Amino acid sequence: MNQRASQIYHNYVRPHMALDNRTPAEACGIEIKGKDKWKTLIENS
């Protein structure tokens, strides 16, 4: 995985314990719906 993909994964796909199992994006009000968040991000880009 390249650096940009890692950053996207970290900010939009991976839940964080410190954020009550939400992603940083969700904590900021950005919601990525669906079971396959990678696919949703690609479709919406």
C-alpha cells in the first residue's frame, strides 16, 4: 500500500478506539456508508 492509500485508509476506513470506534472522518461529520468503505470512496471520487 502506498503512502496516499495508507492515509486514506487511516482517515476514512479504519476505526479508532480513541474516537469511540469511529474514523477521523466520521468524528468530523463525514460519513462513508456501506460495508465496503473502499468501494464507496472510489465510487464517490
